[in-house]
Amino acid sequence: MRKHTTGRLTVARGVEGLRLRASRAVRSIACELQGLKCEERAQGTTEYAILVGVLVVIAILAIIAFRDKVSELWDAISSGINSL
């Protein structure tokens, strides 16, 4: 634990860190009692990968659906940059 000499903020961070570690320990014990294997990091990574995949599919569908408008917008941007 950190020294108390640096002020209240350090003590608050230390207490919050202890709470977080205790929370993780309780979850780990609960999972073991239920016979489950808790892999929170892998679950979070999988959720982010699924989210990114869905966003990529949505972006591709939007580009395909609005191809003409995107092309016009791109031409307008390029002509504006070339006129500088």
C-alpha cells in the first residue's frame, strides 16, 4: 500500500485498489465454487472482436449502399484540396 504522506488522493487510490482486488477475489471464488472457469479477459477480447466485426460489416454495407454519394463526396473533397 502507498504511503499516507502524499495526501488523501493516494489513500483513496489505495482503498479503491483494495476494493478492486477484493471484488476480483470474490468473483474468482464464486466461479470456483460453481465449478466454472472465469476468463474475463478472454471474454472481453471476444466481445470487442465481435463489436469490431459488426462495425466493419456495417461500414461495408453503408459504402455499398451509398456508393454514388460517397463517390461524389470523395470527388468534391479531392477537387477542394486540389484547388488549394
